[in-house]
Amino acid sequence: MSRRRSARGVFGAAVLLCAATAGAAPEPRPNLVIIHTDELNFRTLGCYRARLPREHAFVWGEGVAVATPHIDALAQRGALCDRFYAASPVCTPSRASFVSGRYPQNTGAHDNDLPLKDDVVTFAEALRRQGYATGYAGKWHLDGASKPGWAPQRAFGFEDNRHMFNRGHWKQFEDTPAGPQVKAKTPNGEPSYAVAGADERSFSTDYLCDKAVAFIRAHRERPFCYMLSLPDPHGPNSVRPPYDAQYASLTFSAPASAKGKKRLENMALYFGMVKCIDDNVGKVVAALRAADVLERTVVVFTADHGDMCGEHGLLNKGVPYEASARVPFVLAFPGKVKPGLVVREALSTVDFKPTVLGLLGVARDPQDEGRDASALLLGAPAPPTWQDVAFSRHAGGRWLMAVSARHKFVVRADADPCLFDLERDPAEQENLFNEPAQRETVRALARALLAYAERSREPFADLPTLRADLEWSAGGSGTYRPPPRAPVARCRRAAVGGG
């Protein structure tokens, strides 16, 4: 064979290869489904209990637990973030940071019932601009005071927001010719939180998950993003049959950290709400599998904040303790995120938007203040500039917190600062702030908190008592002397049905 014929053959093969490559269908872009709960104590999930010493896994009594096989299966198929925190452990500010990638004080929605700023570009809007079909069902709590407030006019990128409502922890919904409505009514026709009569179609968790299933089926042929925001297991603690009786035989004890203060509130019904959520997670995952899109869908399970559920003698949220500020975060991404991965670095809700967009290959929004942790979820080492500290704040300025994978540092308006070693003391009962051996840890976390305050325009860092404690912790020496403190209530207890 001549050299010329050989060259022609090679050239022809190359042309055919290029033609075949050009004609190949591009790899479908991944979908995104977020299952977002409200006021979920991380200890109720089996995948989190499995990582705790037994006495901390079963704080309400030996063996007193909810089986959560569907959520646990997501963690087994993907990654579990072991130190994920609410940027502010109250509904509105936590949700604002989650969707925006900004710290709560820069969203306009820094406390409950305040509206998100018009200029916020959510992760849904970023994906909509990339051609994704987007939708939302459930509690939004970022459109001010309206209640229920169906289908807010400002959709923030969630194109199908027919089943989005602004506020409330309603237990029953129904479809009507005028659109979705709260099914239960008071005698004068006002929406009610009553659960009587709820079934597997009308109960809030079931109803909203059915809307997610319908969206998945309708959009299986194009990339989609859907956020499902369940109003449970927030109070009032009530759930439909058979979940209302499923844990009635259990004997609940006050957690050891309560030190004799028995503050439990219908925990059997709280467990029932969690079990109903887990069963519906299974339904959503089954719908993704049936639509043949599960293997190219990022599935996230998380919450806006926790619930004290009697720990430290407290209920609800708003405090920096783990049960309130730490939330579950599980993410499955087949073929990309290694099954069974545990991410130990400290993350927060403000990191969600840049991280999920990083996983999906979408450019970072320059207005984002959170960190892109996608490398950690993909099993890579942390970037060289990574600082393993997350931050949280009380919506009313009572405390500021910096937390690493091991330590938590809190400055408080009404008490001396705290330092907890979360590995040695998961129940946060031993304050190490004044221990000489911990001085460098205190100094490092205080400096990180001051740097965060500077770059994120944190107004609470300028409050006199917090500023004095931060500055001493960062650079002081000798014996700590507390600044004068005005009396402040220790904890805001959310009203039942608040939000």
C-alpha cells in the first residue's frame, strides 16, 4: 500500500470518527430535586444516629427511635454532611440563605416574616436561565406576612409555583377550581391546622409529595429543578393515621442534658411526622426511578433548622445548641458522589447555592457569599484557601457562633462565651471557654468570627457586649472579665404554628 493511500485511509477514519462524535447525543444535564423539611431534629434519622455514641443517638430513651430507611438509603447512595448548620436557626432567615447563597443579614429576610430582596438570584433562577424546568411545592416563608399566600407573584426562578404557599403549618390541602387550598376550615370558614379527616391524599406531606411526583413525570424529557418544602415536623405535632398511633407505645424520657427539666411535647406524634416524611421520600425516589431519571438526578434531603425536643430543657429552635442549629444534609448524585461518603467539614445553608451550582457545572454567582463545597462532595481534598469554619446568628442579635468540624464557639448577649468540644462532648454540657489549654482554639474561632463579621457586614458584631467578648477572645490575655450585660431572655420559644 502506498504512503498516499495509507494517509487517505487514516484521514477517512478520522473524518468518520469526527462525524460519529458530532452525531452523538450530548450527555443529559443532571436534574435537581430538593426535599426540604421544617424543624427536623437530626437525631431522628438513622443515618445520623449511626454516627453517634449510643447515649447520644437515643437521647429520649434506649431504643426510642424512628426507622428512616428511605432517607438512610439516600445517605448510603451518596454523601452525608456531618456538620451542616443553619446560618440562622429560624425559618425565614435560614431559608433565605439557602436559596440565595447570601448571609441572612444581606437577603432582606433576616427574621421571620420578612420578604426576600427583589435583587436576589436564587439557585432556581440560575438554573432556569440554563434552560431547566423549575418548580416548587410547599412552604416558602420568604414573601412577608401573607398566610397562606398561595403562588407568590415574585417566583424567584421557580416557574411552576402554583403549590407554593408563603406561611403556615397546615395539615390538609385540596385542589379546587380556584387552585390549591387549605382543606380544613374553622367554623367561620378560615383555614385551620386541624388534622381530623386527613388521609394519604390530603395530608400535607402526602399532598405536596404527590405534586413533586407529577412534576417529575411531566418534565422527565428535559433537565428540571424541583424544590419540595414540607411544613412538618414543625408544630403543631399532629399527623394522620396510622402515623398518629405508630409510636404511642414508646416511653419517652427527657434527655440527660435537660438535667431534670422535663420539656417534651407530643414526641410520639413528632416521630409519626418524621416517619410519614420518610415514607414519602421513598415515594419521590420511586417516581424518579420509574421515570428513568434517578441515575441523572441530584437528590438532596435537608431542613431549615432543628428542634430541641427537650434537649437542655428546651423546645423548638433559635438557640446555638446542636439540636437547634445543626441540620441533616444528605445528597445523592449517582456516578459523581461516592456512595457512603461522609463530609466532616463545617458547612452551612449559605453554602448550598454555590455548592449545588458547582456540582451541576453552572458558573458561580459573584454575589454569592457562601463557599463552593462541591469538591468535598466529589471526594476531593478541600481547596487550599478553604477555612473549616461555618457561622450562625440569632435573628434578634442574642448570639453569634463559629463552628468547625470539632469545636463550637459562641458569644452571647446574656451570658459568658462558650466553647464546646463536639467530639468529646456531643451534648454540649462542658463549657471550655476558660480552660487555658483551649485558649488558642478560642482565639482562632473568635478571629474567624470577626473576619466573617467584617466581610459580611454583620451588624450584631457591633453590639457592645458581643463586641467586647469577641475582641477579648481574639486577642485578650490574663483572666477573662465579662462586660456589663443587660438582662435578655435566654431563648425565644416559637409559638405553635408560628411561620
